[in-house]
Amino acid sequence: MAAVAVLALGTLSSCGSNDDAAKVAAIVVENPVVRSIDSASYKNEKTGKFMTGSFMTITNNGDQDVTLVGGSSPIAGIVEIHEVIDGMMQPMANGLVIPAGESVKLRMGGYHVMLLELDGEIKAGEETEVTLRFSDGTEQTITAPVKDIAMDDEVYGADGGM
Amino acid sequence: MNYRKLAIGALSVVVGGGIFATATMVDLKKDPAIGSVVEPFYGVHQNGIEIDRQANATVIAFDINEGIDSAAVARLMRLWTNDSAELTAGKPIIGDPQIEMAENPARLTILVGYGYSLFQKTGIADKWPIAEKAIPGYQIERLEKRWSDGDLVVQITGDNPQSIFHAALVLARDAEPFATVRWQQRGFLDPAGINTTQVSRNLMGQLDGTANKPIATKEFSDITWAKEGALKDGTTMVVRRIRIAVKAWDKLSTNNKGVALGRSLDNGAKLESQSASSHVTRTFTSGATGIMRRGFNYDDNYLADGTRDAGLIFISFQAKLKNYLDIQAKLNEVDDLNRWTTPVGSALFIVPQGAIPGSYIGQIFFS
């Protein structure tokens, strides 16, 4: 898995007891993808900017909950964490909790990382970087392939859900 | 390997159930053991070669699209590596709109190989790791372009045609920006559960694969896996589509069928007086000069002239391609079976070493 990134949580390893490294919690991001954008994709008519979603599996191997609070990407002006409720996408103000010892799937029609304010198209076959920011202040950067992904079960808001 | 033991265990359970069922009544209860058995994806070698017999195969050759360079091939390999690791584990890939289709992998394996044309087109011909670039033409062939060659090959094998179909769909979907399907061939053998041996009958009724070395032996490794260079722990792969004149063969007596083959049809035993031109005599090899055969039967539509398009997808793996070429040259000279068999497709690929988590298939060539 080329895109697996393992991040030791600095806060846990640097404070508290000096236990061996095996106890250090780790967030593992697997199989990230970014949905491609073409001229048929949603475009904010006011700003002329595009938007798209990124999906992945995030596993928290630590013994404390960690929250995915936001992120950044060289291709996007804004990165937010979103969920879909009753087919309508909306930002998660408090972020997405990754419970200790569990995996959370970010997928179409569910939780996802929203990339907003993209200047141009990104095409299937390319790769792009996405940096995820967690509640403990740590970040990790993943390289995600861009894919064409069917997505008919969620609706962007009238103003693009922003 | 634990997985392998699990697979063998699962199969023996089915045999027991089958015997019981015939003695009492037909029992169509689902056996969850077959569907849920998972083969490892990551490993020194790509899986799908040194493995207990699998019942079904889909082999797809792709040609890369205009403008695809070596870096783009690396991106495709990263995609396919991730996809394959998930699919073979029975998990849907992220973004798959048909997640239910990934259930019941049933020993699904996926392996990837490359043709010389891929190295040529992407400007890395100097990295091609073997001397031979193609299989030479033989008089006995009637090759058709639609079954021959290709830049990339994917061999998808397992015991569940459904999960194989789905894997083929996913891999071809993710390949779209990079490559276009050139040909696809589907093959089959006895299903898991009704045949737990390593050999199966081809469409001529012959037991196929009797000369293969047992897996997990030094003999198997010596014949199959390259030991040095960029192809280390990989191998060469020959895919031949052999059309069988099933109608004419069907009219031959059992005795004459055996004479042409050089073995008894029912149990595969060598005939006491084997003809010098019989198939088995012509293909006999000793020591590490052999090949690892993996044939699958195919039975497709009738051709325009009324011929039934049925036969054998001959797949062989060999550390040294010369071992295959020597056998093929002998068959081209004389083989009693040539009267009923015609090669209509031919392709040569190299199969790189396996991937480990964090790496991807073919990294040694395309990074």
C-alpha cells in the first residue's frame, strides 16, 4: 500500500510515562482517493471555483480518541470535514472523531474530506497531496490517486454546500 | 502459509460434505468456507502461480494510452496494488459503487505482468530483464491479433467467477486513464469442492498439469522463480490460446485419443508402448528444464464458420523462457495432438516480484 502513512502522535510519546515505543498511538490512513473533476463537475458560478471530495479509511491504533478537524491541500483553497445527512452535505463543526482502537471509513454519502475552492480540473490518473489535521495538533500528508467515482447519492447545497 | 492451510482445510470439509450428500439427498446449503477463504496478496512472489489449483481465470491484456510514460505506469501500478490488496481480501475498494460484489473472494488472486512493448513505449527498453522480446512464430500457429501480445497483463484467478468478474471490472475501471483493454480471455476448470487435486481435465478429456512440480518445493522454485537480476523472485509468463477441434476429437475412439496423447485418458498413466510422436513423448523434460503449467479451459461462442471456439488458455511460468521455447520448438516439429489443436493467440510477459506493504508491483522498473 503505497499511500499508507503512519504517524506517531507526538503528544503521547513526548509526555507522560517514558514507556517503550510500542505504546505510542498511531493514526493510519489507508487507501485515500480524491474524486476527479471535469468540466461537468460542480462549479461555483460566483467564484468560478470547483469542489470535490476525498475518501479513505482512518484507523486509530491509540488508546485515546482523536478528532480529524481539518486539513489542507496544494490544489484546494479550503479543506473541510463533511458529513451527509438526508442526502445533504454539511460541514462537521466539531470534526470527525476517530475512536480509540477503531477504523472510520470516509466514503461517498457519508463522512468525507471536502476539498473546496479548486482553481481547475483534476483528472483521473493524477495524484494529489492532502494534509489531514488532528485535534492533538498533529498533521499527516498523504498522496491520493485521483479517480473517477460515481456519486449520485448526495446533493450539493444550492450554493455548493459551502 | 496459514492461509494456504486454511484453504486446504476448507476444501477437505467440502469433500466430506459432498460424499455424505450423495448418499442421502442433494444438499444445496451454502458452504461459507469456500467463499471466505482469503489468499495473501503481499509476498516475495506475486500470488497466483505457486498456489493450489484455482477453478476460474480471467486474463486481460491492456495497451497503454497515448502519452503514458513510465511515471504514469507507476501511478497505475500503485492503484492496482492497492486495489488488488483490498479485492483479494474480500474488501470493497474505497469509491466502489458495488461494494457487495467484493464479498466471497474465494481464494481470489491478482497478478500483473509486462510485455516488451510496454518497456519500449515508455522509453525504458534498456530495463527489459530477459534476452527474449517475443515468442518466435511457429508453423503450426494461426495467430489472431485479437488474442495476442499486449503491454500489460492481469491474471485474475480464484474459485468464484463472481469475485473475478468484479475484480476485472474494478481494475479495468481504474486503468481507464492509463490503458485500454486489448483482449480478455476467461477460463475454467472443475469447481472447488468437486475436485481437490492439482490436476483437472482439459476439453480433450486429458488430465492436465500432471508434470507440474508440487508447490512449496525446491523443484518448483528452481523451475519457476528467477534467482537474480531485476526479475529476481519474478518469472516469465507465456499465454497461448489453443483452439481445439472438439468436434473432430469427439469422433476419435478412446484408444486413439490415448495414442495421440501418449497417456491413458482415464487415469493419465503412461502407455506401455508410447508413440515417439505422442504429445507426452514430445514434451517430456527432466530436472530443472521444465515449466510450470497453468492451463484453463475456455468455451466461447461459435465462430462465423460454425467452428466451436473452445480450447485451452495455456499459461506457463518459467524462470528461464528457454525451457518453454525448447518444448514449443519440439511440438512444432512433431506432435500427434497438432492435428486437433491450433494456437490462435500468443503473448509473452514478465512477472515482477511481489509487493510488500508500502511498495507496489513493478516498483523496481517504474520508480
